[in-house]
Amino acid sequence: MAQSTSTEKTSAGPNTVTLTDNSTGRSWELPILEGNEGPRVIDVRGLYNDTGFFTYDPGFGATASCDSAITFIDGEKGILRHGGYAIEDLAEHSSYMEVCYLLLQGELPTRAQRKEFESTITYHTMLHEQMLNFYRGFRRDSHPMSIMVAVVGALSAFYHDSTDISDPYQRMVASHRLIAKMPTIAAMAYKYSVGQPFVYPRNDLKYAENFLYMTFSVPCEDFKIRPALARAMDRIFILHADHEQNASTSTVRIAGSSGANPFACIAAGIASLWGPAHGGANEAVLQMLQEIGSKDRIPEFIQRAKDKDDPFRLMGFGHRVYKNYDPRAAVLRKSCHEVLDDLGKRDEPLLDLAMELERIALEDDYFAEKKLFPNVDFYSGIILQAMGFPTTMFTVLFALARTVGWVAQWKEMVEDPHHRISRPRQLYTGHPKRDFVPIDQRG
Ligand code: ACO
């Protein structure tokens, strides 16, 4: 998209908005840009040069930071689509590998393309053997997300042949490596924390199967993969694969805008995802459900969530973009029942508690007025716990699945000939200029 600028007002057109400075009476025409769907945007790129104003939008609630063809969200209607395909259809009929291909290439693969892509990803699943030494330097009780940030960032020290971002081939190899190695890195973080030997990848297994195998198998026993669990794992990966310009993806883009290598950028994304307001919420949901403990205590916690003087929030509820039911939460709610049935845990008390909490919250005026609905994290923790993952691994799984989204968005940015370093401005609220005071005169 060509750089455009605002212009001093001559006449208002249908594709412009008029900005008027009431203190001087000066007006400027600002172009309106239209995407294929979603709100129109006011192009303020030339604003500062033409008018001397910055825009002010902390938290970026009304700012489109880029144009992107990867993912579309309509938060009012609860719609999420990748490449035009509804998330519900992808979760039901596709596979994570297909969705990875879709996010990277913009199209679903043909049968031959899928086979080739799967075999390429499989080819890169192993880690450089020396990287295993990194794990051994960590305390056993390290949070696995801290290990993820470190090990993923360290990939750049091992794969020099895929860090030149100006080379399309190296960009592609780095993308494949990140997607392929993430399950191995994540499973090893888990193995280290429980004191079990690392399990090497098995390339005869599908992506999700291989991850479950590396996580839960031990050398002294046969390991049988339960197809229902592998399918549920794959579906969880699909549901977390991308979510347009969220905090961690924007972090990846900002890190990448300076020309940093992709491994460093994805490590930055993992750090951003870790926070409880973002990917860390699935861990926080489980902790909250355990703290609530029983249905009769739900009203007490709902009351706390509504109390302005109490920092407590209902974790897994609310979303910056969705002002309706998060479509991913709806799929996971259904999946939750299937997984628990398969594991013979139909009467799992935490699911019962979560559903009752959801019911009471959705009937409450506070949550209705603020349009707070369950988000993707509300049900994912219950499934993951039932599958045997400790809570500290929940966000790791999110990072694993989101890697393809980060990579696709990073690639899209690097390949955009108009991309520039991301450098926001500020509204300065500090001291005006003042004279330096020598220390013996400071009182
Ligand atoms: N419980 C109680 N009140 C809430 C909640 C909640 N979970 N979420 C938002 N609110 C209230 C706020 O107090 C605020 O009220 P006010 O207008 O009276 O001040 C209003 O709703 C708007 O909240 P904001 O924090 O301004 O909304 P924002 O868009 O900045 O935050 C967020 C979105 C961070 C997701 C928030 O809803 C939240 O903290 N939720 C709990 C954490 C969570 O589940 N995060 C996962 C998000 S999904 C993901 O990252 C995968």
C-alpha cells in the first residue's frame, strides 16, 4: 500500500474525514482506507508532517498497526477466520499442519502439497544435541516458559544458515525450523521439570502425536497414543494458531521491524505471551477454579470480580476484541466433554464448576453490560489438565501452537516492501526543561 498523506482541506470527499483544529480553525482531509472486511481506517501516516499532531491510543484499542491478509476477526459477532475459512470449520475438518500451511501460504494445501509440507516439517524436528546442555543449566523448578524464552532465543546461536532475513530461502527454512522444533523444545522443558530423560522425536508420527509421545512416553514402557487425545491436541493447536495483531504477535512484529532474526523475534513473542492478561490466563483459570473449590463459593468470587476495589478478575473472561462468545471457547467447550468422556472423567468436578461459573456470570448484569464472555483460555486448561499436563505447561502449549501465527505474521511484515521500523511516539508528561542542580545543593 503506497504511503499517503493528509492534505490541507480543499473539499471533503467521500473517502476522507476532515480533521479540524478548533483553536486555529485549520482543517485537513485524511484519507479513509478500506480492507476487504472490518472497520474502515483513517490513514494518519502523514498526520504529523502535515499537522504537527500525533494520535493518542495507549493500548492500541483503535489503531491498525499494519495491513494483513492472514486472519480476520469480527469481535462483535464472534467471528474468527484464517484465509477466509471459519475457525469452526478448520477445527472440525482440517488439521494443524494444514492450518500452518494456510497461514504461511494463504491457501489450503492440495494433497501433494500437504504431504510435502508435513515431510519438510518432520525433517526439522530434532534439536542440535548441544542445546540439551542448556536445559541442564536450569533449576528443576524453573517455570517452563522461562526455558522456552531462553531456548528459542538460543536457536539463533545454532542455526546461522537461517538468520539472514533478506534471503527468502533462509526465511522459509527458519519458519519450518521454528514450527518443527517447538514441540521438541516444549516436551523437553516438561521432561526436565519432572526429572525424566529427554525423548527424541519420532518422525513416523503426526505432529500432535509426536508431541504427546515426546511429552508422556518413558524409555522403560510402551507408549500408546489415544487417537481421541491426539485429535484433541491437534484441535487445540488449530484454535491457538493465530489471532491477528494480539500482544505477542505485535511484539514479534515490533521486534522483527528492526531486522532482528526470526528466532529472537519469536522468543520475544513467547515472553509477551507469558503474562496472565494474555496466554498465561489458561494457567490462571485453573488456579482460580481450584481456589473457588465448590459451586456454593461462586457468588463470592463473582462479587469480588465486580468489586472495583478488589484486583481480582474472572480469569478466562473478557477479551479486548471479542464482545461476544469467543468462537474458540465454543469449540473447546464441546471438545472438553469429548476428552473427558474418552478418559472416563465425565464427572470431572472442575468442568462442572467452570460451566456453573460461566452460567452465573453470563446471567449477571455486570458481565452482560461490559460484554464479558468466556475466552479461549476458559476451557483449555480443563482439557489440558485432564490430558495430564501440569498447569505450568498450559502457556507453553499455547506458545507452541501460536508459533506458526507469529512466523506467518513476521514473514508477511518482512516481505512487505513498505515496512518500516515500529517506533511509536508519546504524550510527554514529565518535567519541562530545568537546570542541573549539583549534589551539594539538593538538600
Ligand atoms: N473480570 C471482571 N471484570 C473484567 C474482566 C474480568 N475478567 N475483564 C474486564 N473486566 C472489566 C474491567 O474491570 C473494566 O471495567 P471498567 O470499565 O468498569 O473499568 C472493563 O471490564 C473493561 O476491561 P479492560 O481491562 O479495560 O479491557 P481490556 O480490553 O483492556 O482487557 C483482558 C481485556 C485483558 C482480556 C481482560 O478482559 C482480562 O483481564 N481478562 C482476564 C484475563 C484473561 O482471561 N485473559 C485472556 C485473554 S484471551 C488471550 O489472550 C488468549
